[in-house]
Amino acid sequence: MLNARYVESPPDESTRNRIVQVRGHRAVSRTAPLLLTIRASFADGGGEETPDAEFRRYERKWKRETCYMSSLSDKYLHPSYADIIGMGQKAIGPILRSLQREPNDWFYALRHITKANPVLPQDAGDMRVMTQRWLKWGAQRGYI
Amino acid sequence: MGRRRKQIKKCADFPKINKKNHTVTSDQDRAYNCIAFAAGETHRKWWPASHPDAYWPIALPQPDTPDAFIKAFQTLGYAVCADDSYDPALQKIVFYVVFGHVKHAAIQLGPNKWASKLGDCEDIQHKKIAISEGSYGVPTVYMARRKAS
């Protein structure tokens, strides 16, 4: 995904150019969108992002921007959480590996992507048990 | 987890917080949230919703309105009360609300002294204003129950 933004009113307005910043490091003319795309690609590591890298990028933003939230509904509505669900099947491995590192609220995403739910009703809310059940589910299916 | 900050920094979520109106009292912990903390639990999350990722004492799916939280805490012996005036015989809690949606709960420790769990982060002791007027909204609904003797 292109991580770019346009900045209005450059110092030299006579050029009528807008400056495009890519991750705060690169600047090119707006009249060269192809060049921008190429540079953005290199800024992401010179090629296709791996599912793990893509997941971690969304995860970092989601954790940073939802850390004070208690509402699970609000956490699930965050755009980065939606992006992770939007990754589909390729997010399953990265999510489960994240759960191996530490429990977190990935259960809604896992249910939506896998259409499975190994968590028992009496375990609702218990992060440790819910995590264990999903990791067991993932190990049985070869995801981790 | 294990991380603990000395202070919570002023930010969009907490525009009123400062060094003088709060103290961090625990490490960060994702195992429980503010509602569980107010209910006296630290091993699971509480939240009313139609998804099964959190515990809720009432079986039917509930919206996150004050009414849902009032009904849930009524099961713990709480009743709605008028305000935050301190009575040592009573345990009081408060729900912070944004546009009719509950975002946070805190439990009273003393006159203008409250305890909260901040989302996935630390527990704090704080003045009521410290976490007001940001993403948690404003203290709106008070409940009380008699303390166990």
C-alpha cells in the first residue's frame, strides 16, 4: 500500500507544483505519479511486503492507537484492524505468531477470517485461555 | 507485559492528565479492562457485545449504553446514585460516557480519589478530571453499593 500524502503550499508557489512526501524521506513532483509509485515501493523494502511485515505494520498502528480503549467494539472498528481482516487467509499465520508472543484481541479477526471458533462460551474474556485455544487450533492445521 | 510508566502523558485521549492528578499503580496488562477492574476482576475482560470475546454477566447481547452497564452492575449489588459524594460506608463507581456510549469505568477510593484500568495499559489512581474530556468522555453515571463489613 502506498504510504504517501500531499502537502499544500510549497515555498515556491510559482512552480505550481505540490510536494509529495513518502514516509517523510522522499519528495518528488506530483506530476510524476509513476516515479512516486516506484519510490514508494523501494521505501517499503524494494518489493512485495511479506504477510508478516504487512500484519506488523497494521498491528503497530492498531496497538498504538487503541491502547487506552476498553471497548472491544471500538478496537475492532479501527481501520488497521479492518485492514488485517482484509488480508484474509494470509493473515492467519501472522496473527497466530503474534498471539504466541503475547495475548491480544485478535479473536474477532480470526473468527471472521477462518469461520471457526475454538473458544468455549465459558472462556469468554479470558485472554490466556482464548489464546491457548486458538494456538492449539492453528497448530493442528499447520499454521504455526 | 510488565512495562510500567512513571506517568501517563497528556495526549488526545487524556487532555486533562498531569503529574499532580494521577499515579500509576500497576504494570501494563491486557488480561483485563476497566469494566472488569471496576467489577473487582483482573483475569478476564468485561464488555457487552454480540461477539463472544468478553465476559458479560447478562446473557443477551447488549449495546454499550449506560443502561446495559447499569443492569450488569445491578447483578453485583450496585444501584444508581446521584453523585460522587464520598461515604466511607459505600463503594461507588462511575461510568464515563461519550454520546450515549460507555467508554470507561472507575472505582472510588476516597474524596475525589478514584482508581482505573486504562485499556490495555496500567492501573492508575487519579482525580476524576484526570481522564475526562478526551476519548473516555465525561463522568456521567454513578452507582453505589454498601461495602462488606
